Amino acid sequence: MPRIVPVLDLGRLEQGASERRTFLFDLRTAARDVGFFYLTGHGISAADTAEVLDASRRFFALPEADKLAIEMVKSSQFRGYTRAGGELTKGKADWREQLDIGVERPAIEQGPGVPAWTRLQGPNQWPATLPELKPALLAWQAKATAVAIRLLRAFALSLDQAEDAFDPVYRAEPNHRMKIVRYPGRDATGDNQGVGAHKDGGFLTLLLQDESKGLQVEYDGAWVDVDPLPDTLVVNIGELLELASNGYLRATVHRVVTPPAGVERVSVPFFFSARLEATIPLLDLPEELAAEARGPASDPDNPLFRNVGTNVLKSRLRSHPDVARRHYADLLETGASPAEIFQNEIEISESRVVLESRSSPSAANTRI
């Protein structure tokens, strides 16, 4: 059976005009078809990947008390440690322990009229007993950011846009986030849901896997394994690219199945996104691509917003209700769901799309 998830070499971008055109076509095809691909030629060394995986394992080997000292519930930025079963996907527990970090920036002073999503900016939490973790993860964050920007610029070219088309919505202060994740074996969990079926919310996700299997992508109604390949990163399309391309590119549903008994899986997902204050406009696609763009998919219980900060906060509130109760009680006091909390944004977003769709066949008044 041929491999459904293709392997793409980023180095082909630098191998002359003909190879560059072919690579861009392959990139666009992979993103539209399955929404996932393996990436080689990314420039991150085997030593760098080994270092971040080793640092991750050392963190998870710490005593539970050391990890709980930086538990996510202490952070209004949704940064820190989450024990297995502490995060939810569609209301069901994910059986993985993880550490979330974001961009190290000062917290924004709060007050009347300040949007709630501004609370997402702020510091990370780091374990006092493992000081070497911080430089290891921040170094990986920097390397992954450089790869993500190269890829995002390639995506712009593949859609017949200027190479810097996305720069205005991420330049200077991109909102990226990463995790280190450990999936315990089935003998240590209450379920086979490592992480439930979902889409990612940013532009691109770059995933480093260890040698253990478990990642699956939904394709033509079936689950397809995305097994580890040496020296690759797994890349998948996020909902912001789906929004910007009016659904031409595909953010694909994926999940992780709990490893077998006695086996653990460690991974490092990196989520590259836009500035929190940015609004995602629609690309002015060429006519032949626009004809195939049928609008982004949207779940009424998990709607998409063009405002990045609103989109990120909605997702975080759903996934971490303990953090929401402690730090966002003012938003939850009515008992509304995250989707209902942002109902006004939903209505604004829908109105914009309707107005844009009436203005031209490719649905865009506000364009990059």
C-alpha cells in the first residue's frame, strides 16, 4: 500500500527554479489532500532532536511534587504542567502528561475594556529542580520557529501569493506554543485516548516524535497511522491556514492512541500561530484555486474566529476547565459554554464572511 502521508524535502526550495516549482506544487497538494506530511531537509540536527527528547524525559522522570509545583492551574496563560487525564478533548480526558510553554513575554496589565485574551500573554513556569530544561526548550522553540516561517512563506508561494503575504499577521510577535508530552502505556491509563480527535488551531504544527507509534490522521473516513520516520518532523495544517485560504487548504482531524502496556511515547509538538491581536483575512486566490475553495469547516460547538486571540482563548477554556475556573471566572459566571461566551464574536465573524462572499466569487473584501 502506498504511503498516504507524503515525505517532502524542504531543501528542494533551494535546488533551482524547476525543483522549487515542483516542491511548491507538492506542498499545496499534500496540504489540500491529507493535510499532513513528513518534512526532511528542515535543518535541525539529530543532536538537537536528541537533546530536546532527552530533556523531556528527564522532566517527566522528576518526582510528582516537583512537576505539580508548576501545575498549569497556577497560570492564567495556560502554561505549566498537566498530569495525565487533566486536559480534555471534546469533554473526555486525554491520557498524557505534558508541559506547555509559550513565548516569554511580560504579562499585560488588566483593566476595564482590556480584551480577555490579553491574559494569555505572560511568563512560562519552569521546574526549579531541572534548570537545564529552560534553555533546551527555548532553543528548540527558536529552531522550530525558523522552520515554520520558511514553510509558511512556501505556502504563500504555493497559493500564488507574495512570499511575505502572511508576514503582517505574525511578524514581530508571533504567538507560538509548544508542549513536551509523555503518553504512558495502556496499563497505566484509564482509556486508549492519548489525545482525542481534534484539529490544531494555528497556522502550522511541527511535531517531533520518538520511536513509538500512536499518531493517526483521519483520511477518507478511516484512521491512518503516521508512524515515526527517522530525521523527520511531522507537519500538519492548522485552522488559520484553512481560514486564510477559504477552506482550500485543509486542517485535518487527528488523534493519538495510547501506547501498548509497558510502552511510553514522548513527543514535542510546536504550534506556530499569528499575533494574538491579529485578524486573519482571506487570501485573494487565483481563479482556479478559488473555484475549489468551499469555505472553512466549522463545528457549531467549536466555532472558528478570525480574531486570533479570541480563537486561542476559546480553545484553552474548553481544554482546561480548571484553569478557566480559577483565572477566567468572570467569563464563566453566567454558566455559558466557551462558544456561547464569544457569541458576539461569532455573529461578527459570520457577518463579515457573508459580506465578503457577496463581494466576489472567492469571498473576500478583506484580503492579504
